[in-house]
Amino acid sequence: MATPIKCPICGRENDFFAAPMGPFCSIRCKRVDLGNWFTEDYRFSEPLTPDHLENYADRTGPALDQPEEE
């Protein structure tokens, strides 16, 4: 089943599950994204600990993508 999304790098619409590029629209965008990880433009703000995951232990499906309600 096609799942249309915008490429995270250039914004062109493509299929999230398109092999071998998904979710990227091209090998160029895929490499730009990888380069962003290598140069630490993307990074995790802090290491995850078991405490971080406790809030999500009883969530399933789409609820995992929702921010915590305060």
C-alpha cells in the first residue's frame, strides 16, 4: 500500500515504503540525511534511560507518537 509523504530533505512527495529510497525521494537526499548524522547536525539530546521509557510502557499503536499530556 502506497503511503505518500514529503521527503524529509527536499520536500518532494514520494512513497514512504518505496524501496530502496523510502522515505527519501532519491539517493542524493538519502546521503544528505546520512551526512547530517555524521556531522552531528542530527543528534540525540541525551542518552535514553529506562526512566524515559516508563511513560510509554502501556501505550500501543498511534498513541506512541503522541506527546505526553501534562
